[in-house]
Amino acid sequence: MNDDLGFGVRYEDSKYLGLFSRLVILSLDLLVVIITLGLGIYFNEMYSSDNYIIYMAIFICYLYLTVIKASNIGTLGQIVTKSKILTIYGKKPSFLKMNFRLLFWAIGPLNTLSDLAFMTFIREKRTLRDCYSDTIVIKKNALPIETDIPVYFTRILALGLNIMYRSCYSKNT
């Protein structure tokens, strides 16, 4: 296993978004997706026999949950909770990482429930999809308290799973 995983950043524990804020983000983003898809279906029924409007609505939702979520603006849920998503290295997540996160969200409601339960086991309050895509969700105004922390693999036994993921939390804390 490669020990050179780079160097990351760490924030105060209070700067990582908790369960309530994550539920707000999830609810508002889901509401935006449902409204967008609903409008797509409505306008498709009214003005088009092809499904191009529905495809466009799906594409808009996709961009909303990948590109806009990683941008400085953020989604409606991120604006309301004043949060942002970063990698454990302190950088903006790549398009590929955001697609990978979205894949977990698209799997379904059971994954979302286990995601929310899982985040209560980790000090960084990361969900499963955050752990697998090396992302963190923090308050927008958060500044790192430590930088250049070696990234290492850590394990956790939670929900009957033995999960290994990359972390910046020092092994002593």
C-alpha cells in the first residue's frame, strides 16, 4: 500500500457540518431536483411530444448536483446552511469526484439513510460517499487549523461494515 498519499488539511470539529445541516442540504437539493424534473415533465406534456425537455431537465439536475455543488456559489442547500464542499486536501473537488459522490446519492434511499447514520461515527462528520470520494463538507467561512497533515488510510467498524478511507485527522487526535 502506498504511504505517500499527500498532505491534507484539518478544521475545527465545529466547522464540519453536522446531521441537521446535512439534512437541510439534502432536503433543499432534493426539492430543487423534484421541482426541476416536475417542470420538465409538465412542459414536455404541454409543448412537445418528444422527451427532449425531460432530458434537458435531467441534465440541469445533473449539473446542479455536480458542477454547481462544487462551485463557489453552491446549491440552494449550501447557500442556506452557508457551507461548501472541499477535498481532504483543501481544494475544490474535481468534476470526477462530484460524479462519484452523485452516484452514491443516486443509488437510493437506503444508502442515504446509512450515509447519515455513518457520519455520526466520524469526527469529521463525513458520510460514506464523502469518505470514498475524499471530500468534506464544512462551513463556508472555515479556515484550516492545520495544514500539511499527512493523509493516511484509516479504518472504522460501523453499521456492520469494515470501511477503509483516507483521512487527515492525525492518528494522535
